[in-house]
Amino acid sequence: MDDRIREHAEVLVDWSARIEEGDDVVMAVSPGAHELAVATAKLLGERGANLVTTRASGEITRAYLRAHDDEFDPDPAHELALYENANVYLSLRGGHNTAATADVPAERRQAHARATEGVREARMDTDWVSTVHPTRSLAQQAGMAYEEYQEFVYNAVLRDWESLAEEMDRMKGLLDEGSEVRLVSANTDLTMSIEGRTAVNSCASVAYDSHNLPSGEVFTAPYDTSGHVEFDVPMTIHGKRVRDVSLTFEDGEVVEYDAAQNADVIGDVLDTDEGARRLGELGIGMNRGIDRYTDNILFDEKMGDTVHLALGRAYDANLPEGEAGNDSAVHVDLITSVGGDSRLEIDGEVVQRDGQFRWEDGFEN
Amino acid sequence: MDDRIREHAEVLVDWSARIEEGDDVVMAVSPGAHELAVATAKLLGERGANLVTTRASGEITRAYLRAHDDEFDPDPAHELALYENANVYLSLRGGHNTAATADVPAERRQAHARATEGVREARMDTDWVSTVHPTRSLAQQAGMAYEEYQEFVYNAVLRDWESLAEEMDRMKGLLDEGSEVRLVSANTDLTMSIEGRTAVNSCASVAYDSHNLPSGEVFTAPYDTSGHVEFDVPMTIHGKRVRDVSLTFEDGEVVEYDAAQNADVIGDVLDTDEGARRLGELGIGMNRGIDRYTDNILFDEKMGDTVHLALGRAYDANLPEGEAGNDSAVHVDLITSVGGDSRLEIDGEVVQRDGQFRWEDGFEN
């Protein structure tokens, strides 16, 4: 077995999920993630955890959902009981076809998701972690050769997470103390309030309330946005490729939008509801192991030298206890690179210039 | 998809497991059984059942068990809750290597089995069915080409179960009314009492308390055995090949044994405990779709024109309520062919001669 698979399993079990003796673990394995599952099972055995392995197959899901009608039993007892009694849920993704469920009608999918809301909540109440095993199918989606993609994934996953977490804590500290963020680059000059909001240090560990491996971003929930921003990282939104999205904000709301490709997709997003016209997230990508776009949000938004903003729903973790943030049915991330001629200011002080953070060598104030 | 896979799924869902709307189903899928799982999931969707899919991988189990120590938590809460809340358990077997767990120490395996006895009981309390998807690994074990093995499996599985169940019911009726069974062939003349015992019509359906697909045997629990029997079907017992086993019984107990190969294995079985020297089962193979030995007890003991006897434990289903049958830590099946010059008598009346049952054309009394 590739040593990197073993190391990936170690990061997953020890850094991300913090497995302890006696933990009741559900490990969901996609068809292409078998080797990572074997490496993970070995560590779960060593740690003395208890293991139930489920099969997360798009083809099985497709066959089941297409054959079913739109009336699903609410929260089946056996599935609910499994997750309500689990401490940890590990999702090992990586299939053989990213479009395996492409012909399941959206309404069917939504009806099933609504009926099993309680199951999903029970799963999210565990110390859950979602990660990706590099498969040929995912390499294809990223437009990369298989070995090239393996290197890409392991560069992103096999970080020195402890030291990255410390570095990200600096950024969190600056955001927590700050009142206003300003992002400036060639075609962007945007100002957001973050007063009273708490940043999350998302460093790929349940100990930090971070549930994706890889991760590597610090995010908060901005408001009162004004100015203009252009997103130069291409994205796939609702199945369509959008490029060079630009947004103009006044009093916290989008008042103008455009895109070089599929601008109507952005229009549809903005029309979802009132909250969809406001920002729900400002995220600062700090994982320098991710150095290219692969059209996979799990990686793209964590990329070093990028900042992302999400239209729509804000996360509770960023809000003072009891305070409601921006609410919406959508949360659509858009990414802009800040590696070149750019600066990120907090209360007038530059914290990142041309991609360099203020604590890094080469930072010019 | 091969039509036979769809038909296999239909037999499994409708004849064997009798799936109904709202059933909470756990489907355990071995790594090679994916296609059967997809076909089964489709039918579960059509029937309106609720599905949790688990992954039954020998390699994952091996990694986990080898890494774990000998102290296992008793009946992990999440696993127990899953099965306690399930109505149906479908085991779709068929891996890529029948020896996938060969290097797991036996004590480790036993320690785990002991600790999870409650989980196993909860699983057996459901309407469970175990079946096999033909894989290359199983073809290899059977010494057959892949396509040849597929035909073999589907011949065994895709029967007219309803009419076979009726035919088997005739045999059950004869055994239930009978007091004494005598088996006579070239080197065999054996007499057993079956007075007061109830035969089971094992026709591959939970409606008949039969949990294997394929099945196709009628079995009861004999006692007071006397005489001599030779088993001409080769078997693998405790990992060793045994051939031409012969047993001599007096007053219900084995007093002499021999075999043309690995006779010591039979000696070890007989020495296990007192019950291991007595019979626990007399089974009559009635599945004519199975026409050759494949060294897989799931198929071999159901084969038409064979009778099998098991040393050791008797099944409760054959015993009057509250009566204890032969007890032992082992239950070792041995098979003899009755297609040639042979007869099976119940209370002096021939019910099967040279392989023909008394209700079949060509039967000669």
C-alpha cells in the first residue's frame, strides 16, 4: 500500500476525528475509497474503537431513489438508531463516476432529503469528518492525470496541521478583534463589517469544529457590505460553469451582477430569497498545499492566496449566542485570488499583501 | 446488466425475504456483489422499503481485527441499535478472495465473535437471508470457469421455488409422520429414529424459516443411529480436504471412523465433545439445479440426489417445544450421493430409490 494512504488515515483518525478507545465509529466508504478504508480500519482497531462500515455507492442510491416514489418514510428507525448511537462518522469519499446519480429527479432527491432530516442531524451531531480518497474519476473531474491528482490530494491533506492551526489562529485573532475588513485588488474594492462576529479556525479537526479533510481556511460572517468585487476563479454552480463573476454591493445587498459565462446562474441564485443577495461568509484560504483550482469546493476554497465570499446563509459558529445571521436557502461560494497585486485590510491595517501574511517573511507593509 | 442478476434480486426480495412497504432493511454487500446490490436496491425502492447499506469487506475486517487486541467492547451500541431496529437483513456475499481473512488469529476472531454475540442475535432475529453473487474468486474456489460458475449459481438460485416448496412439503410430511429412516446403498446401511421430530422445509424463504438462497433441502434431527455409512462427496473441514469418510454407529454413537484422506480431521471433530459423536441432522438434498460439488456447503448440501448427515448440534426447529436435542460445539455436515444404486426408506417404505422420489415419474417400488 502507498505510504501516503497510511499517512492520510493517520491524519484522519488522530488529527481530524480524535478517535479514542471505545468510540462507536461509522465509516462510510465510497466504492473507490477501499484502500483508505483498509488503512483507517487498521488504526481504528489499534485505537480500540468499534466499527460499523457502510457502503456509500452512488449507483445503489440511484437505483433505490429512481425506483422509489416521492413518499419516503420519515427517518427510518434502524438508520436513525445507528447514528444516534454513534460517536464518530467518517465519510471516505471517492467513487468511480461523479455523475453516478445524474438522472435521479431533483424532486425525488429533495423528498428523500426532507424525510431523512433527522438522520442527517443525528449524523452531524457526531464528531463527523468528510475526506476524499483520490480516484481516477476525481482526477478526471479535476482535469488531471491520476498520479498528478494523487500528489495534489496528498499535498493538501498531509500538512503539518498543528503548525497550520497555530498560523490560522493568528488570522482568527485579527478577525475577532477587528471591526471592518477591506479587500482591494485590480478590479476589487470591497468593505465589510465583522464587528461582534467570531471567526472559525477551520483546520480539519473536530477539536476546532472543523469537519473537512483537507481544510485550511479561517472564516467569519460579514455584513453591511459595500463596494465591488470580481471573482477570477471559475466555479461550477448548479451544474453550470461560471467565470469572472462580478458583484456590486450597497448597504449590504447586491445591486449589480455580471459574469463572463452563465451570468443567469448568478441571477437565479440572487433571486432565491432575500438573504441570497447578502453575504453569509468571508473565508480566507490558507492551505498552501492546494495550489490550483480543481472545480471541487472541498479543495478550491481552502487554497492558499485566495479569499472566498458566500452569498446566502451564515454559519451559527460565527454569530454571538442567540443572534440570527443572514438566512437563506442557499450558500454559494465564490472565490477570488489574492496572490498578485492585492491587499486585505482589517481596520485599516494590511494583514495580507500580494498573498503574504503580515507574519510571513517577505511581507511588505 | 445481466438479466439473471435482476431475476436473482427478485427471488431474494419477493420469495426469500418477503419485503413489504416500510420494512427497515440492512443490506450487507461484499466487494464483488455490487451488481446484485444495485438490482436489489431498485426492488427495495419499488417496494417502499427503507435501506441502510453496509460494506462486508474481508480486507477491512482483517485490518481491523489484526490491529485490535483480544479485548473487544461487548455489543457496540451503534451496531446493536442498527440491527435491533431492522426488520430484514440481506447478506449479499461474493468477494475477491475467499482467503481474505486467512491471517487473522483464530483466538482474535473468536474473541470478537464472543463479544458481539448480542449483535449477531439481533441480526438473526430479523427476517435474514444470505445469498451469493457469483464472482471470479468463488468460481476459482469451485474449480470452474467464470461463466460456467455463473450458470451454476443461477441454475441453483433461479428455481420455481413455489413448486419446489410443494414437492419438499411432501417429503416433510413423510418424515413428520415417520418413526425410522433407513439409508441403503453400495457401502451404506444406516438406521435412525426420527419419532417425535419435526422436519423443516428449507425452501429459501423466511416464510418457511429458511434463510439461505439457494436452499432446497428437507432436514430433521435423527437419534439412536446404528449401522454403517460412507460419504463419497469430498468436503473441506477445518481447512482440510477429506475424502470417503466412513462412520460406524452403535446405540446412536460413532464407534469407528475412517477416511481415504485426512482421517485425523474426523477424529478431531469426534473428540470435540460427547455430542460430536452423535448425529444432529439428517438432510435430504432436493435442489436439482445443483448438479455438482463445488466445495461450498451452501450449495453442496442442497444438491439433488444427495443426503447429508451432520455430526454434532441439532437445530431447535426440529425438536418438540422445550425438548433439548443433541448438543455440541460443532455441526459438521458430511454428504453422500444417492443418485445411483440406493434407497431411502421410512418405516420400511421406499421414498427415494436410485435418486427418484416416490412421487416422480420413473420411480420403481
